[in-house]
Amino acid sequence: MLPGAVANLGGFGIRLDPRHGFPFRGISFSDQEFSASARISHGIGYGVRRNVLHSLLVERASERGVSFYWGARVTGFDAGGAFVDGAYLPCKWLVGADGQNSSVGKWASLSSKRPRLSRFGFSRHYSVRPWTDLVELHWGPGCQMFVTPTAGDEVCVALLSHDPRLRIDRALIHFPEVAKHLNSSRPRAAELGSVTALGRPRGEVRGNVALVGDASFSVDGIAGLGLNLSFQQAILLAEAFAREDLNYYDLAHRKLSRAPWRMTRLLLLMDQSMWVRRKVLRLFAHKPAMFSELMSAHMAQAANETLDTREILDLGWQVLRA
């Protein structure tokens, strides 16, 4: 969880501390030739297991009076509500927070036919003491490997690639530094997989229906922004409810997603082109201040720290000259 997501959780009344995960102080990019790292200048990030975060969110929502229908089957929708386990539940607003293949989005004719760019992700936790307080992003041929500390005796290793058959154990040959640290460790759980994508629906709002989270805008896992965006969207949606104006959410959502879309496209371009990746990593290694500024904007440490079109073009020009 990047600093922006941690701050948003605090606004919801959920305060993270080392009991919940491992605080990290920055991020690093590296391949076989170059390495660059950036420290977080404001706030703190946390490596947190998904089940821990889920429990914290459910507990807080329950405190605020939210009712949960665990295991319920939703069979349909209309403009006034949803059919849940054979019963009709009326509602003023209908929110689709049901992921990339949103049923609500399909019913409201908001979903696009397919994600714009999709890849495959796999993750596994290992019993090993974290060797750094950074989130490490290692670049390999057609894939990336992330290492995130999640406890004082545990790290999470995640792999992203275009190959659905590539798994972490086989991919480690491309990441000798990670393999060296994991050599004497043991996996704590089975390897989990999912599809990660960069894509957006036809729209986020129609009538009294709104989409939020991956249903409204999915970013490839390489960006690490999914939770941060979801929390910010939820805040904007709550403001729209208070105003009784979903157009407010629609406009704010579009503005919110511009910078993450540009940054994710840049990172995916580095994945697709070894030439571009080497140029970018060489530039970051030689100009660490630039890398720190870019990561500061990426981690959304302040509302005004976003990359505009001019800055993206300037970065592109410097990459070409690197």
C-alpha cells in the first residue's frame, strides 16, 4: 500500500501500525545493469496481507452500520434495486464495486468488451527476514518481479508477465538477486494467480448507477495503485451522494485517473521494449533526483504532485538522450 492509500485508510478511521504489516520507506527499480531507488519524502507505505486488510475494512464498516450479505447470490438488477437470494432489495444508488468483470457494469451497459492491456500475475509469501525497507521492482525479459516486506519474518514475491504458464520458481532464473535471498527460505502458502489489466469502461455513471474500483478503472499491477485509486474513488463517490449528483463523481473520476493512466502506460512501455527500459533505468541511475521526483508523483504524496503532459514529454526527451 503506497502512502496515499495509507493516508486514505487513516481518513476512514483505520490506522495501520507494525502489527498489521511491514512499513516500507521507498521503492527501487533494477535490472542486470542499472539500479535506482527513491525514498518516500512524506508519509509511509505498508506491506499488508490482503486478508489482514480485508478484516480491518470489514470491522470498520460494521462499526459504521454496514450490513453484509456474505455468500448471497445476486441474480439481477433494475433501476430501483437488486435481486439478492430471491429477495428484492430497493436502493437509491446502485454501486458496482465488483471488479474488472463487473456484473453491475454489464447490466448498466457501461463495461467495455475487453481490457485494453492485460497480463498475468502470481504471488507467494516466503518465510525470510526482509533484506531491505524498500519495495523492489526487478525488470526481466518480458516480466517483472516485485518483493514487498509484509512482516518482520516474511516477504511477498509477485510476478507479472504476458505468459500464463510462467511461475515464480521458473522465473527466478532471471532474477538472481532475489533468488539468492530466497535460497534458504520456504513458501508459507500456495502460489496465487490472477489477471491484471489496464483498461476503463465506457463510462463510470449512468442514471443512479456508479462504478468504483477495478469496475471503473483498472491499472496494471506494475503501477501498485489499485487500492489507492479505489479509496480515492470511494471518497469522491461519498461526496457525490452527499450532493445527490453523480455527475460530480463522473467528472472527478476522470480527472483522478489521468495521471495513473499516463504513468502505467510508461511502465508498460518499459515492459514491452528492452531498449526503452534500458534507457529509462540508465537515466534514473544517473539522475536519482529525477527518479525520486517521479516516484513522489506516482505515490501521490500530495495533490499537486502529478505529472502533466509537458513533464511527460520532457521525460521522454531525456530518455531518448540517455
